[in-house]
Amino acid sequence: MEKKEREKRCHVLVLTYPLQGHINPLLQFAKRLVSKGVKVTIAATHFTVRSICAQGVEVETISDGFDEGGFMQAPSAEAYLESFRTVGSRTLGELVLKLQERGSPVSCLVYDSFLPWALNVARESGIYAASFFTQSASVCSIYWHAHRGLMALPVPTEAMPVSIPGLPSLESSELPSFLASPESYPTYLSVIFDQLTDLDKNDWVFSNTFEELEGKVTKAMTGLWPVTMIGPMVPSAYLDKRIKGDTGYGASLWKQNSEEYMKWLERRAPSSVLYISFGSLAKVTAEQMEEVAWGLGESGQPFLWVVKELEHEKLPDGFMKSIQEIGLIVNWCDQLEVLAHQAVGCFLTHYGWNSTLEGLSLGVPMVGVPQWSDQPTNAKFVEDVWGVGVRAKCDDKGIVRREELKRCIKEVMERERGKVIKGNAIKWKELAKEAISEGGSSDKKIDEFVGRLLNVKG
Ligand code: UDP
């Protein structure tokens, strides 16, 4: 079928939640669809729209009701979500109409599962709907069991480990924090549950994972949860050097100085550098930052650490000066560019799902200091199931101390266990590449999705 004809028949509108860790995988999915000859438009909020620029993907604006500053302008998380639901529903519906009037009708709305109201917009517009989960399939399965009342909440700390089909048994400290202590996160827990309520009414439910990585849990959920695995949503050029062009997600909410850190990395020996980032949401306490800082300083390992501008005040006095020889602190970086650099030997991470998938897909061994949300569960899988990293243990106050960090860094970068971890990391890198390559498990699922959309009128 001619490209023009394909694009006319198959126009996908992709709705993102305006956080870096949500925009990246949805935008990457948009690019994959474009590479299959599909027309794709991203619907982004006023606050994020200027940061998005991906080849072949059109970008349109909708409103979350906070056009100047996005969620930072909102008085609370509840107020933001409610505003996005009401204003977002209206403006998204208007966008679907506008595209139709322009002669480019939308055939399917793919929306971030954090925005479940988008399903109604799709239904009212008479188009297909697909919910896109940005967390692991294992974490979604845990939430699904909690939502269906198959797990007691809050999970008692003293109780037996939680047992869920297809998953290893999980201690309370290994569960998503929204379930381990639901009283602390009522808003987020209700968002999580809302996205599961009408799951069955979607035409597709996509998960940013792949068959080889999480096939066991999705098999155990057969008939309960109709998930399609289409990941990892990591730009292809990092997984397969023969692919040119796809070297970034195409969105960055913060600016980076690539030249500075790439030059710094160039001067380091292969696999000698520790790269540290705790993601885009800055959830690390000042006490934890201080322990990380001194742990790094004392480890003797060269390090590149992303500390967002607002977090600089959490660094101990005199730290910046004391590390000039050995470390570099940047406000933001292109994380994939850094992880793919041969000088990087270990990734100290919070185990956000995108960072976890990126480390795994690029074959970089990891040390984790999980903070909240799904991060403790991701840590469990990284260490005990996939064997590509370790979780640093915290004390009674929930802080990982500098000695423990140094121990973990040594273990991953120097000791025998590190060699096993590196071997596993290389294996997973290969499997991730296969999944997204032509004919691979995830690639086939995307082809099936596109095929179904193309067949609608033909
Ligand atoms: N990231 C980046 N530069 C940085 C830090 C993070 O590009 O300096 C990207 C990273 O590649 C990932 C996303 O931001 O795709 C963070 O998502 P994740 O799920 O790991 O964590 P979150 O920020 O949602 O906690």
C-alpha cells in the first residue's frame, strides 16, 4: 500500500502525561509507528509542547488547565489531575474533531494509562482506544490484584510474603510504595486503580516491556488482563548500531550541556565511570543525598552525577570543590548518550522503569537506591530475576548509608559477582535488541496493531 494511502487510513493520536518518564516511552512508540508508515500526532500540554520534537511525528496542543507552568502551577496533585480530566477531556475531544475537519481523521487514540478519562473521549469520537502502561507488566499485575481485592491493603509488614501467579514472592518492602503504605499516597493510589477499572473496554492495552523479559507474568494473567508487550521503548540506534537516526527520544524538559560531559567521559578509561541519576522527579531527601555524596567521594571511582538545579542545596558543604579531580555534576544529560558511552561501567539509579529498561537494554550493570512508587519492585526484579544489578540496603530510617553504597559499587564494578552481572547484562541487551528488530516479539505486535488499523476500511 502506498505511504500516502497508509497515512490516510491509519492516523494514531498519542496522548502523553506531561512527565519526562511518561513522554519518553509514548514518543518512542509514536516514532516506531511512523517507521511503519503510520501517521502519528502527539497531543501534549502547553507546558511541554515546546520540548517535543521528533522526526515524522506531528505535535498538537491540548490544555491541562495550567498552561503557564503545568503541574508545578497547580495547588496540589488532586487539583492538577482533576483539572486535566475536565479541561483535558474537552480539549482532546476538540482536537480529534479539528483533525477530522482537516481531512486527517484519527483512527485510534493511544493514551497514557495515567489519563483513563481519555477512553471516554475515544468512545465518544467513535475511534479505537489503547491504554499504554509506562510501568512494568509485573508491577501492573500487582496493582491489578490489589484493585480486584486479592491482596490485603495496607500490606502488613510482618505478614508472609505476597504471592502472585507468575511473580517471585514479594516482601512488603519489595512492593510498590503506593500499596505498602497506601495511607501516604491516597491520590496516586486512586489514579492507579482508576486506570484498571475500565481496562477491558480498551481495544488494546500496551505495556512497555517485552516477551522475553516478562512473558511469565503476562502468561499468568492470560484471560484476566489483555496486555500486548511492545517494548522496550528505547531508541533503536542504541540497541542496533546499524540503525541510523533514532538516537534520542525527541523530548527533553530540561537543557543539557552534552559537550561538557561527553568530553569528560572521553578522558576516562573503559568501564571505569559510575553514572548516577535518580530520575526526573527529585524525590531524594537531603540526608540521602549527603550519604550518596560521601559514598561517591570515598569510593575513589570517577563519577558523573545528575543533580537537578533545585537539588544542589541538598549537597553537603564543600562537596563540589572536593570532587573536582574525580567527579562531574551536571543538571541534566541525555541519559542514553551517557549509558551508551564505553567509559560507563555502572549505573547508580532509583530504578524508575525507564531507567531500568534503559540500563538493561544497553547492557549496563546497576546499583539501586529505590525511593518510592514502583521502584522497590523493579529493584527486586533487577537483582533476583534478571540478575543485572543489586539493591543497596537501607537502615531503619530508610536511608542507604555510604558504607553500603561503597560495598555495592565495589561488588558490581570489581568483584566476581560483578562479572556475572555484566554477563547477564550483555545477554539482556541482545534479547532487547531482538525484541524490537524486524520480526522480533515486540515488532510483530506493533505490526499486528498497524495491520488491524489498516484493515478497518479496506
Ligand atoms: N533522563 C534523562 N536525563 C537525565 C535523567 C533522566 O534523559 O539526566 C531520562 C531517562 O533517560 C528516563 C527518564 O528521564 O527516560 C526518567 O524516567 P524514569 O522512569 O527512569 O524515572 P522518573 O523520572 O519517572 O522517576
